[in-house]
Amino acid sequence: MTDTQTLLENRPPSVATLFLDRVAATPDAEAYRYPLPPGAGQEGPDGWRSLTWGESSRRVYAIAAGLMDLGVRPEERVAIASNTRVEWILADLGVLCAGAATTTVYPSTNAEETAFILADSGSRVLIAEDAAQLDKARQRRAELPDLAHVVVIDAEGALDEAGDGWVLSLAELEKRGEAYLAQHPGAVVDAVAAITKDQLATLIYTSGTTGRPKGVRLPHDCWSYMARAIQAIDLLEPEDVQYLWLPLAHVFGKVLTAGQISVGHITAVDGRVDKIIENLPVVQPTYMAAVPRIFEKVYNGVAGRARAGGAAKYRIFQWAAGVARDYAKATQNSMRLTGSPSAPAGLRAKHALADKLVYSKLREAFGGRLRACVSGSAALAPDIGYFFAGAGIHILEGYGLTESSAASFVNPGENYRTGTVGKALPGLEVRIAEDGEIMLRGPGIMQGYHGLPDKTAEVLEPDGWFHTGDIGELSPDGFLKITDRKKDLIKTSGGKYIAPAEVEGQFKAVCPFVSNVLVVGGGRNFCTALLALDEPTILGWAEEHGLAGTYAEVVTSAEVRELIDGYVQRLNEGLQRWQQVRQFRILPRDLDVEHGDLTPSLKLKRPVVEREFAPLIEEMYAGAREA
């Protein structure tokens, strides 16, 4: 039996067990770093504090015992509505170590949908970040008869006005837990020992593009399998420092916490997206995960700063970007053919010069120690991936769904291939159906949708095969390429099929000003596009060209229209005739989570955007002649 087989087949029944094992193995090793709140003093370098595994366990035990004291029993749900922070992880581990199950709630979720999730899940306790998250439950308390308590992390301004004990602080919960452990010292260890692999661990509600979200039931074995599979592929090393900012209510962020426990590396936790650029030089991560939009924004920002530096500086950047892509393609192709990365001597010389002029500065902006990034949740435009690869920032694309516990495929270390999502994790079966749909079966697949047997039956076969809804191609050596969402494929009135995500990704690589793009064309005789521009980048360009005004004003100018039209023409040069974008409209604002255009993981909600901007779409097709 191989080491991988040993890891997977001998995995414990739960991540709670893995956590106790980790604490026993390395109690004094650093586990987490987190930023201190303003005014909390400077304990640790640059205002960050650390927790060892032993220190973390004391808080986790107290939270677990505190929940038991509140009457929470195995498999009962405890919801967490908070931004990514160390307390989210400790609370989640406390829930798991109590034998209960975590319901995840995005902090951006409105009061109505929060109440739906709390009620549908039957959550007994809500762990809320602050008064704002508490208020969502308070507003709907009459609709939440199962919700016995709310525990508030930042308790200032969130005292229980009713005085009936419904609200308590996290600090108070931990004190109750300490007192409970004094009376029942073996309570947490016994609870963890009693967990079975099929016991519910997590309910994650899919954000969805239409209708109510569905609760995905993930048992303890899903996370134990994921933790061991991540360890088995050597994606992470014990010496790594991971920077974790992704929303932990999302399965992508959640799986990273499981992998860390198995490997034992350090995780620096701070979910404030506006602090990423500031934090990177401080944390100096060796590893981080992100969604494609982050890499797109970095690329656009670098291009924008080069452009602002004058024509000569921008030409150097464009040359260096081209060299990076050529170098990445050459080395990846060489790696595939010979097992060793190499490039022609002339290209190596150009690359060395570009490294001094451009790439080294980019790597420093990421903290200077970054070994690899993992990109998931949506497709990364290949040209952007090749740019970063050639610049020495290795983006390992991966693929998975909430229903498959996030990590089903990931690119393998140095042998990664830009434009693919890599190979299946060990222990996962994959097949491509006749219509191109990707099918998965393995320990990471969900039990089903909570309380929705009919919806479960639509995607989960009796023999365990899961219909992903994604279209893909599998290479002979096991690398998967995602073509599109099955439901998103466009069929024109001329009978041609188009994968909009492919066209959208190409445009993001061509145009450094674009933020979001939506290609339209289903049932139409040609394709059109709705474009949202990156506000800082386009306003910087506008200032250079003597255009004043807000984003909404600038994007209506003839100059900006002409600028973007040039990039659309460049896009069309590389497309088949039926794929080409014949008309476009620039949106008066960017697409975002707040307006409901994007999911919290920054995926485009196509039906929502098409409905909201329907007049612009109809305008593009008004009076159109058959093409």
C-alpha cells in the first residue's frame, strides 16, 4: 500500500479528531496569526498576534463545552455569520468538537435570506460577528423558534436588551465552557470520540443565481478525506505560511482550514479584502488561495501604473508581459514533454532582463516568498495565468463545487498546466458523460441537499455519481479543462454553440480596463456583450486624456467608447465568426455583490445581470439584420 493509500484509507472519522491529533503532535508550534483590532496594542510584529496549536485548543475546548452547556447536541446546527477572522475558525472547530454541525452564513446576506437559512437549517445557536449580524436575527426572531441563543464575537453595542439570556458574548460562552469542563473534564474528548464519519458536519448554502439557496449536507468524512487528500498531494508543507482571506462561509475557504490541520502549517487570517495589498509584505506568505478576480485586478493595476508612468514605461511592461507568456508556454510545454522546464536561449535572456525590470517588483508586492497560489471558484483567463507564471508567481488552478467539498481537481506543483484545473485528487473518480458533462464520485461528495430529496435526485445518482453541471475535457494523462457551465452554453439562432466564459476570459486577457463582462447571444443571430470597467484603471486613463468626471460620466464619453471598441476588435480577430461580439454596451457601474450581480465568491449571476440590464441588451439587437 502506498503512502497516499495509507493516508486516505486510515483517515480518522472527522476533522475534530485530526485537530486533537494535531494539538497532541505539535502543541507549541504556531497555528494561526491574526491582526489585532485598532487600539489593542502592538503584541507581535506589525500588530499581529499568534496562537499555538495548544492555545487554540484551549479556546476550541471552551467553545465546544460552552455550546454543550447551552444544550447543543450532536448534529444540531450552529450557524456562523461573520467575516473571515481567527474566531470563525475557532468557533467552527468548537462546533465540530461538540459533535454539532456548522451552518455557514455570508455576512453580506440580508436579513430575509439569513432568516431563511437559520430556519431551514434548524440552527439552535447563531454565532454572529457583531451587532449588525445580530440585528438580522433580532429582526426575524419571531420566525426563528429553534434559535435558542445568539453568541456575539464583538459584543460592543450588542447587549441583550430583553435581558432574557438570548444574547451572550463569545467571551461569556468560553467562560461557561471552562466552568462546564471543570465539572465534566472529559466532555469534549468524549464528544469527539463519539463522532461517526457519516454524521453531519457542515451545512453550506449555495448562493445560487435564482430561487432560494439550497443547503448542501457535508458529513465529517468529507472534510477528513479532503484534509488527507490535500496532504497526500504535497500541495502544502509544514513550513508554509498561508494567507487566508477568502470567505469561510464559502466551501473554498473552508477546505483550506481542513488541509492546514492535517499538514500543520501556519495560517495568517484576515478577511478584509481592502487590506490584502497592505498585508502581503507583512505576512510574506509562501502560499495563498484566491479567486480569478483578484489576479485580474492585480494585472490591471500593474498595467495601469505602467501606463501612468508614460509611453516608454508602458511599452516595457507590454514587452515584458509578452515575454512572460512566451516563457511560461515554453517551459510548461517542455515540462510536459521532457519532465524538465526549459526555454530557448534567446527567450531566457529576454526573460532575465524582464525579470529585473518588471517581474521582481511584482513578486515583492506579493511579499517576496510566494511559492504558489491556488485559483478556484471561477475560470482564470489563460493569458493572465501565463503572465503570472512567466513572472514567477505560479497560479495552480483547481476545480470543485460546494457539493464536492471544494477541492476535486488541482494542478500538481511544478508540473502545472495553465488553462486546465489539473488532476483529480486521489480517491476521486471522474468520467465525462456523452454530452460532455463532468461526473464525479468519491468521499468528498455531499450526502444531498438539506430537506430536498427531489433536488438531490436530480444531481446525485443512486450509485454515487454526481452531475456537476459543468462541461469539460479530460486529457489522456488526466488533466481536466473546463469548457463552460452546461446551462450557460449559448445556442445562436443559426444553431451554433458558444461557451460565453471562454469569450469573456479572452476579453479579460486582451483588455486591461475590463472588470466584468457578460456575453449574450442565446437564440439571437449574433453575440453582444455587457462590459463593466475597472473604476480606478479607467479613471486613471481618463485623467491622462483630459477627461474629468465620475465613472458613470467618463464611460459615456466617445473617447472611452473608442478605446474599448479597439479592444473588442482585437478580441474578434481571434474568434470564429459566430463567436464575435458585434455590439457592446458599457455599464454605468461595475457589477458587485451588493447589487446581487455576483455571488459572494464573485461568480457572475447571468440571469440577474441580463434581467437588470435587459433594455441595453434589447437596444443592441433592435433592428438588427440577419448575420
